[in-house]
Amino acid sequence: MLVGITGTPGTGKTSVTTLLEKKTEYQVIHLNELIKDEKLYSEVDTERDCVIADMNLVEKKVMEKVDMSTDVTILESHLSHHIADIVIVLRTSPYKLSERLHKREYSENKIQENLEAEALDIILFESVEWCEKVFEIDTTNQTIEETVADIEEILCALLKGQEEQLLVKYKPGSVDWSEEFFA
Ligand code: ADP
Ligand code: MN
């Protein structure tokens, strides 16, 4: 089972999946690293200081890397919902996200762009549009460990075919930042 962990930059994808990788037997592919290491991009956007991934190449490479001997392969990236059919979207209140992104060496423009993307649910919308199964976790007041526990709960239920129960706690569309962000 291939499961994407996606979300706006700063929502904790890398931290959370790094802990998950240590704690469990699941395979974790950190997609942004793979894209850089294997040069799976078609363009370098110098103005926005990022690369434009070639998603056909990326998907092909991911399929080669998937370890069939494990139950779960986690694909970690804000691009993972382009490839996986099952995704978990990590959400973080734009206020908290702002603190985290200011600690990174991001330009003010890039920070604003990401805060708006989070406030407007962009990645959640894309996920719901493109993927078969979508779950959402509000990580705003959670520790990394608590978010890992939520992900493990979701994976466990999926493996047992008991996903209906997940739609109570992790239903996509439950998170809404519009009041606090646009007020
Ligand atoms: P992403 O991969 O989604 O861009 P990262 O995991 O790289 O996110 O960055 C999240 C940052 O926020 C890290 O520096 C992490 O240490 C920090 N952080 C602080 N508290 C939390 C938390 N509860 N959950 C996730 N990240 C947290
Ligand atoms: Mn990351």
C-alpha cells in the first residue's frame, strides 16, 4: 500500500515521517530528496529558489523504489498527492505555520504564498480531487509523537479494511482556517 503524506511546507511532513521511519518497519521515501538526488526535475526556478519536478520521471522512479516486501510505503512530500491514491494531509494553523516558516530562510514572499495556500486548503482540495482516499490531521496543537500516533492509527485501520471509523476523526474538510486567517 502506497500512502502519501502531504501538506503545506512547515506542517511537519519530514519531522513526522522521520520519526515514523525509526519507530516502524514501514518504508519511507522522502520524495524531495529523491527528486534532488536523482535530478528528477525539468527546470530550476531561480526566482522562487526551487526546482520544477518532472512528475512522469518522479512517478517512474517511485514505482521502482517501492519495496514490495513491506505492508506500507510512505511517500513524503508536498507533491505526494500527485502520485499516491491514498493520502494523509497534515494541517497547521497559519499562525503557527508562520512562526515555523520564519525560522527557515524563506523569503517573505515565499512565506506569504505558503500561508495563503494553507489558509485556502489548496493541498487538501487537490488531494480530494485527485486521490481515492483522503484523511486530514490537524497537527496545530500536537507533538510530533502525537501526529505519528495518528498516522499509525490510520495505517492500521487501512490495513484491516476498517477505514469507515477513520472518517469520524480524520474526515477531509474538517479543518477550516478561514475565520482566524481572513477575519
Ligand atoms: P515539512 O516537511 O512539512 O516542510 P518539517 O518537518 O520540515 O515540515 O518542519 C517542521 C518544523 O516545525 C521542524 O523544524 C519541526 O522541528 C518544527 N516543529 C515544532 N513542533 C512541531 C510539531 N508539533 N509537529 C511538527 N513539527 C514541529
Ligand atoms: Mn519537508
